[in-house]
Amino acid sequence: MAMTLAQRAGCSALVDLPYFHLAPPLASDRPVLVKAVVTTAYTLAEHKARFRPDLTLLALRDPAAVWCSLSANPYRHRNGSAEEKLALFDRIFAKARDYDGLLHYEDLIRRPARFLEACAGFGWPLPDTALELPRKVEAIIADLYATFPELPELFDLSFGGFDGGAISAERTAVPPGDPARARAAELCPALSGHYAQYRMQDEPILASR
């Protein structure tokens, strides 16, 4: 999702802040995007206090799909166990006053027009070609270093499992009877309840309130 958001014209984007770094104070007249993940290392409040964002959005994915993906990865227990991180994210999600809105990975995959509309509504307009990812990793890094030349000395840049290819729908495919759904419901009751409602609706849930 962060690569899609990084397609905004004229923005600088740190699309995968390593889990062991706190969000940097990137002061600029340009729009700046930082994608941070939830771990036990830093709280959302700490990231926000240092980066000082005008807008904080939670990027959501079905917690059953997150559990399937995270539990199979060798880094699943870095900076907290997989179980701790999912439970922590659920607590963040439940405190709607701490963020400004929600974006769903499932909208990006299944309802791209609605996803683009949501981004525009949050004040982050994207071109119609954003889902094709015309702005590649190399261009994003080059722009980031040109705008913030201090970054190479301060931060490690990482792009997770992203390989520069197309956005994948595989990250959303969890059958209804899969045991991962029960595990996700146990770890993430608030988010699982949200997704139960989300899956029943014809229209996606776009905002936190």
C-alpha cells in the first residue's frame, strides 16, 4: 500500500521504515509520507511526536491474512512476538481518537476507484495510474536522498518483501473456515469485528469515524 501512496506527485516517501527505527523528523515544504509498522519497540505516540504528521492513517488488512503472513516469516518475533504485535495493533485500532482514518488493503485490491477516492478525501490525491506503480523504488529512494541528504547516515532503508512487481491479491485470501480466522479473532477482537462488518457490506468502510 505504501508504494501506491508514494505515487503522489511531488511527494517524498519513506515507504518502509525499518522496525528498529523511530520515524524521523523530516521537515519539508513538500508532502512527506512515512510508513511505520507496529512493534513493541516504539508506540504510535512516539512515532507521531517525532515525525509530527498532519495526518495519521492506519493501513489495515484482514487480521487473519496478517496472521497467516506474519506467522510464516522468520522475522515474526522481532521486537515482540507475532501475537504481541497483533494484539498491540488491535489496541491501537480501538483508540480511534489517536488517528485520522483508515485505509483497507482489500479496497486497494478489489475496489481501486474507491481506494483512490478515499485517499483524495484524506487530502492525499493520487493519479489514476497509481496502482500501476509507475514511480519505482529506485526513483523514490533517489528523491528521498536528494530531499533529505542526511538520511543515508541516519537510517537503513528497507522495502520488506516488495519486489517491484504488481500489487498482489494473495495477501487477502483466507478461506472462511481457516483456523487463522479463529486465531485472529482471539488476538484482534476489535479489528476482527470490524472486518466481519466490512465483509458483509457492499460498500467498504473508509473512515474511522
